[in-house]
Amino acid sequence: MSGRTRVDVADFELEVMAEEELERALSLTWRDLQKVTPWGDTAEAFAPSGRPVMVERNYLWAEKPGGDILVEVVVFPDTVLYDQGARRSKRLAKGS
């Protein structure tokens, strides 16, 4: 395994999942998202290795309502280990 520990592999898996989930979250346009912002949810999922994980997605106003939208994603093993989750975010400019 080229020097990686089991934890490193698991962390890498969460990082990859967070990147993929952010891409999906950004597939919606600002126009579509502004109708439901602020909004968020958490869902159960399975990592490619088959282990269960939680995926959280949030759409928040970056500064003020009607402006840019901050899209946040967290993939974590369980609620106890939320702080150890992989996080990704991106700002979606108004009108994009």
C-alpha cells in the first residue's frame, strides 16, 4: 500500500467523495439554487469501499440574501467523527 495506513486510505476516500459531491452540488445554477437557499441536508451513503458514510450538503447565502451562494459539502464517517470529515466549498456567483 505504498506506506499508507488504513486511516490514510479512508481519509483519501472521503476526500474523493467530497470532491465528487461538490461537483454534483454545483450542477445546479444560481437561479435554481436561490429559490431554496438557505437549505441543507444530510444523507446516508456508501463509500466505494462499501463502508457507510454521511454526506452533508448546504447552500447558504455567502454574505447577504440574494447575493452569492456558498455551497458546502462534508463527507464524514458518522456523527461522532463529523469534525474529521472531508470538507469542500465553493462560492457560486450571483447570476451564474
